[in-house]
Amino acid sequence: MESILEAFYRGQLHPEETIIPSHPDYRPLCRQVAAQTEQWRNRLGKDVFRELEEYFDLCDSIDSMHVEAAFLHGSGLEPT
């Protein structure tokens, strides 16, 4: 059976939908990321940019697995 921490972390619970970081740099950085993403999309073209997005999705998947393991380890609950 899945722990509440695992369900929470894996997005089966959604309290994060109501959380917006209050750090003053958060929104400016989001705008900067969006602007640079559009610049790269225009520079690389549709097909190459799609390949780059797929690569970043793979990297994000690996990072998410690592962060999940660290989160569970820090909580004292190891993945089953």
C-alpha cells in the first residue's frame, strides 16, 4: 500500500495547486523562462525544439525520481 507521502509526492494529492511561491524573484524568473523558451523555439525550429523538449522531459523524469527518493529517505520512509 502506498504511503500518504508517496501519494502526496506523486501528485495524487494536490495541495500545490493553491500554493504560489512568495519569493520576490519567482514571477520575474517565470517570465524570463517563458521568454527564453520562445526564443529557443524560434531559433531552433519546430522539429528540433520538440526533440529538445523530449530530452528535457527525460531529464526531468530522472530528477523527479531522485527527488522523490530523497524526500522519502528524509522522511524516514523508504520506497517499497
